[in-house]
Amino acid sequence: MDPQNLENDGVEHVNYCLQHYTSADTCRSAFKAPLDPSTSLGGFSGNNYSEASAFIVTYPVNNVIGKEGNETDKAVAWEKAFIQLVKNELLPMVQSKNLTLSFSSESSIEEELKRESTADVITILISYLVMFAYISLTLGDTPHLSSFYISSKVLLGLSGVMLVMLSVLGSVGFFSAIGVKSTLIIMEVIPFLVLAVGVDNMCILVHAVKRQPLELPLEGRISNALVEVGPSITLASLSEVLAFAVGSFIPMPACRVFSMFAALAVLLDFLLQVTAFVALIVFDFLRAEDKRVDCIPCMKISSTYADTDKGIGGRRPGLLARYMKEIHAPILSLWGVKIVVIAVFAAFTLASIALTTRVEPGLEQQIVLPRDSYLQGYFNNVSDYLRIGPPLYFVVKNYNYSSESSHTNHLCSISQCDSKSLLNEIARASLTPESSYIAMPAASWLDDFLVWISPEAFGCCRKFTNGSYCPPDDQASCCSSDTGSCGLAGVCKDCTTCFRHSDLNNDRPSTSQFKEKLPWFLNALPSADCAKGGHGAYTSSVDLQGYENGVIQASSFRTYHMPLNKQIDYVNSMRAAREFSSRVSDSLKFLEFCNHFAGVGNDSRGSHDQTPQGVMAILNIQLNAVSVVNLVMSVGIGVEFCVHITHAFSVSSGDRNQRVRDALGTMGASVFSGITLTKLVGVIVLCFSRTEVFVVYYFQMYLALVLLGFLHGLVFLPVVLSMFGPPSRCKLVEKQEDRPSVSLRP
């Protein structure tokens, strides 16, 4: 850290320090502690540190979480000023020298995620606007220029979307009131999910009313429509609510909270659909029959508007309904097509099960950040150049250092320590980094302290004749202020070692000796005469609060991971560290745990949808909180695609093929337009997102979920029903005793 050393000796001094970084005082770091070159240099092979093409500089900033005052605010403010300094001054300076500089701070990821959450607001709004426009179009009648302003359902669609938003707000408000915080995933995904469910129900209800005979009064048409589609809407909604309610027991916090919010939002949306939206349908149909303009119902048109379409009750079926009944269903009724569909879906299911094992857990940091984030280059350079991974701390709590306790030998790794001590186990684990992910033995304040007080370390633990601490001879405090001489003629000429061998018990200090000398060690500067001084290296490794009672409440032993380049490496390293910590804790019989700094969204466990996971493997989408939430959401979408078709099939009459044709003709069009097309037009907009996470987890994954739901609900399910479907409920009614028919007409 002294520029004169580089100017005078140049490369020779650098090479000297790379080999003597633990002992030479001219090679100390800024905090006066030895610095392993492998932790700060990169881009070299083996131990050829002089070949390094990259280096890293770290500025530690104190964290004071849980303490009073504004120290944390000061640290955050310092980091923000640091980022601005690098952007405005350091980057231009470095680039002018044809060098590359990447940078990061502890709060960088959080700040960039906040910026990411607002970077695609316009894209998301456009997506919702496109879906709203399509909803308004699909709820209306077949468009005619002469009557479009009356037959359109823009106001009804807008009202339905508002009900969806109210249900989401109700869910968020309820859980916020009881102290459950919402997350970014909830605010982005739940509106999309509830809109999918709500639009489907809206289409089904409106289309069911349109299918009723026009000669019936409006109340009769509404009543018949609810009798026809109400059970399937209720069954689908309750199934989704129960599915999400079960998901609230998942241990993953993000998935559990999402399931709770989604269950209540879907329930509220269902209640609003069968009450408020039904009332809105009545008002809208009254408006159309009274020839009032959509969106401006106070304006009445006096022209000769009449619905001349022919079909059921005088209204001709829509294009999608005709396609489903006249083209889609007849094709699926062919035996050759059925065999092909069954074979293809069976093969795809088996392939998905096999591909599920290839889905990697994790969430790449580059994906969740904006594409123009300065952290993109930082993570790439860390992955490409550094030879060491994130630090790993093994924290020991309630270490009893008294002479009667065996804790010391259970921890240390020098002579007379247990062979299976914590530090010896860490050293053994570092010999197999491919499985343990531990790169080197841990830096041990305890080992260095025991060596520091040893009588053999003549220049380390020393005391003046009055019993106070005496530093090594080669340090400035031992040099004569008049002559500047050090050593025997200096200030410390009368210093003696702290202990003789007879003062120690098997080279271990007594409780009082440990208590007295530990603060000396932690304040001792390392130098050539004594490289074991703990100042700098271990200043923050030991919590001295209350240590006078013979117990150190918490202390840490630091090592490093191997380079972790992918999220699967972070996940595996976390798992390996936990397993190692659990195993050693069980053998040592006193509490310890590990703490390491890893990437974003690493602790991901569990999932249950095989087919979507097969697609995830094909698209190289990782398993994490975002994708698991999407998989949970696919349960709701899958229910919507299947329940309505199954219910329509069960209540229709005729043979299975005829009932499938009727189900597709009535419900198929509503489901196809309500979910598939609505979501497709909205999802396609997300491909223009500025953030990779939206492109991967929302555009690609949503698109896959919608297409899979369509294929299962409108292709595979009809084929299965036509071959193995249950008997018609109408037949059961016909076998009952003759009863007077019930008419819904007045």
C-alpha cells in the first residue's frame, strides 16, 4: 500500500510480497493484516501470482443492524456516493488508460432491483391494455360498422377488469392488515393470474347469456345462463382456491405468501363475478336493447338498429364457436387423430418427467437485473477472473474457554487439538473442493492466539516490567524517540515473554490468562518479529461482550468457497456448507452455524408440475421462487382450461363424440377466447421487456403455460372424454319417474 515501494523496487518488491505476505511488514494490507494474493488477484494459473491480469479492491463498511442511531443510513449514503464517484470520475479515468473497471456495493443489488421494478412499468401497462382491448372485443357481438358502438362491450369489459383489480386489492389489503407483506412477485403475477380466471368467467357468463333464446325476458336469460355455467364456474373457482390454499403450506416463503394472496384474490374475484358482474351484465344488455352507446350510455341512438344475425334464438353463433363445433371437434373425433393425440401426449409426459431432473435450481444474477446495469459487467468479471469464491464463515456460539472446558481442543487445529476438531475438519474438507466447495483451511483466530502466547514465539506476547503489553521490537512504539533506534537499545529492551512453559498447562492458558491476553492479541499489530498479531485480521472475528465470564458468545472462522460461476454452484455450495455444519455440530455437541454470501434467490426447493418442468428444461429456465410461483399459477390456469369443458360434457346428451362436440361448441369458444387468446396478446408484449427476467420468466414461461393449458384442455381432454368420458347426467334424469317440466319462462 506504499507507492514508494513500487517506485523504488517495482516488480521485485511485488514478487517478494507475493511470497512473503504473511511475514514482511512492507507487504501489509491497508488494515495491517496479511492478505492472501489468491483473494485479491485473478487471471493467473496455479500460484503464478505475477501473471495476474485482474485484481479486486474491497472497502469494508460497518453494518449496525438492530442498533439505534443512523449508522446504517450513513453506510448506505456512503455506498451511493461511492457508486456516483466511480461512474462520474473513476470510469472515465480508467477507460482513458485502456483498462476495465467493474464495481459493486452491498446495496447495489437491492437498488438495481428497485430500478428494475420500474424499468418495465410501461411494458406491463401496455400488456394489460392490450388484454383489456381484446376483452372488450371478445365480449361483444360480431362487429358490424353500423352497430358496433352499441354491440361492443368496452364498458362491461372495463367494469370486469375493475372487479379483478378490486379482488387483488382486497387480498393485498387483508394480508397487509394482519402483517403479511406483499412482494414484487405478488404485485406482478397475481393480477395476471386473477385476470386469467376473471376473463374466462366473464366470457363464459356473457356467452352463456347470448346463447339463450331472445324471446325470453332478460331475467330469464340470466337465470338460465347461471344454471348452465354457474356450477362449472363455482367448481373451477373453489378448486383453484383450495389448490392455492394448500400451496400456502409450502416452506418456500415466496411461494407460500403468493399462494395465500392468490387464494383470497381468486375467492374474492369469484364472489364479485357471480354477484356484481352479473348485475353489470344486466345493465349492459339493457343498454344495448335500449340502443344506447357503449361507454356513453346516456346517449341513445334513434336509428333502426336490429340484430339480424341468425342462430340460437335469433343470434348467430360467433366465429370461434362455429370453428370449435364444425372444425375442431370433428377433427378430434377421428380415430386416427385420437391415437396420434394420445401417443404424442403420453410421449411428451414421459419426456417431461425425464427432463425434470435436468432443471437446475437457482436464479442467475444477470437475469434479474436490468440489461444496462453496471452489475452485469461486475458479475461477468468476477466469474471470469477471480480465483476464489465468496467468503464462508463458521460461527461458533457459547465457546467456553475456561481451562476445565474441552471446547478449545474441539475447535483448534494446532498440536494437542482433537483430530476431528472444527478447524481440522475444515482443513480436510478443503482437500476435496469439488464436493465441499471449500477452497482453503479457515483463518483461525484461536490457533493464532495460542501460537501468539506460546513461549516459543519470542517476539509476540510480551510484557513490560509493570505487566502491561509490550509490542514487538521492530514496531515504531518500541523505537527510541530520540535516536530512532530499535531492539535491545530501544524502549522495549526490558520486555519479557508473557509466559514460561511452566506457566501454561499443556501449552494452554488458564481461564484468567486467556481472559487477560485475548484483548492484547486482538490489538496486536503483525510485523516481521511476530506475524501472528490479530489486529486487522481478527478484529471483528470475536465478540468480546461478556467474555469475562469465561464464555465467548460468538466468534467466527473465515474461509472461502471455490469460484462459484453459476447459480447451481451457489446452491450446491450452500447445501454442502449446511451439511458440513450440521455434521460437525452434532459431533462437537455445541452450537455452530455457517454464513456465506451467495447470489439472488438461491434457496429454492420443491415443485410439482411435470409437463411445465419439462418445458423449463428445454428452455433452460431455472427453478427458483419466480418459476415455482409460475408453476403454482399453472395449477389455476390448468383448472380453468379443463373444468368448464368437463362440466359441459357431463351435462350434454348423446354419444361421447356428440357431447364433446357440444361441449367444445359452447364452452370451448369461451375458454379459448377467455384464456388463450387474451393471455397470448398480453404475453407477446412482454417479449419487448428491457429486463431479462421478464423475457424468461414471464414471456417465455407464461407463453408455455398458456399453450400447454390450451393443448391439454382443448385437445387432449376432449379426446380422453370422447374415449373414456363419464355417462351423461341427462340420461340419469330420463330414467327417473315422470315429473312435470320446469320452464324458466314467465
